[in-house]
Amino acid sequence: MLLLALALAYYVGVHIGLAFTPRDYAVSLLWPPNAILLAALLLCPPRAWVWPLLAVLPAHLISEVPSGVPLARLVSPQFVGRPDLFAPDHFHPSGAGYGRAMAVLVPAAIAEMDKVIIPAGTPDAADPAVHPLSA
């Protein structure tokens, strides 16, 4: 019974979130389902998390699929109009799509790790012998 209540609350939360989604955007200004699901997960032990997750999945799919938000707009504007970046099922990335994602994500991740590992202003931050990522 509690899982049904969770699914219903999630469903209502999705519709509230969709009401706050600007036209032509895939991202909502307010997304209550995150808070609803987080509260449910925090109230049960981790070994039981599968049940709340399975309870909200149908509510999420029933609400999101008809809204027509294409996966390409969720992933990145770089994927829009590029059917070659998707597999024949139009859902999963193709090899080229994974390559494009990696070409964008890996350099950005390395740049961020570089900032965390050796902060700017450190005397040896620019020395490639000390810190090879800065080269």
C-alpha cells in the first residue's frame, strides 16, 4: 500500500515538474519527484531500495514518455539532429555517439580533476615533471 502511495505521489510530482518546464526545454525549473524518491529511499534500508525504485518506474514512464522529450535533448544539444550518434533503436548511443560523449566528457573531467588534485597557485602546479596532467 505504501509503494502505491509512493508511485501516486511520484506521478503527481512529475506532472507538477512538467508544469514548471519551459517550452522547448527538457529541464524543469522544479522537479519534486527527486525529493519524493529521496525521502522514500532514506526511510528504508538500502537492501530494500529496489522496491521504491520499481514502484516509481511505471509512474515515471507513464508520465514522461507521452510528453515527447527526445533523448537527444536530454543528453546534449550536440546530439540534436545527429541520428548517426544513436543506435538503430533511437535510444542508445551508437559507437560514434559514445565516442562523441567521451570526446566531450573526458577532457572536461581531466580539467576538473587537475583543479582538485593541484590547485592553482601551487608552486609546482605547472611543472609537468611533478604533475603530468598540467602539460
